[in-house]
Amino acid sequence: MNQIEKLQDILNDEIAHQLFYNEHAVRITDSATRQFLMQLRDDKMRNITLLQTEIDKMRKQGKV
């Protein structure tokens, strides 16, 4: 498994976590818990963006 494949696996995990937090945040009625889940979701989104950027950069450099 090369480095891009490893990053892609991590990216897929982060996307799954982000979806989990988002799905539960919309169902929760407690505002503090909802806010916490939304913060976790947003943190995952930042990680997703960073990973996608790094994967794209590596692909452009030919590190496939």
C-alpha cells in the first residue's frame, strides 16, 4: 500500500465520522449535545479538506 492509498483510507474514515456526527446532530434535541456534535463534524471537515489537498498535491507530483 502506497502513501496515497494510506491517506485515502484515512480520508474515507474521516468522511464516515463526519457523516456519523452530522446524522446524529440533526436528531439530537439537546442543544449543547447538538453543538458538540456539530463541532466534531466541522473538525472532521477540516481534516477532510487537508487530506484531499495533500492527496491532490501528491498525485500532481506523480507519487501515485
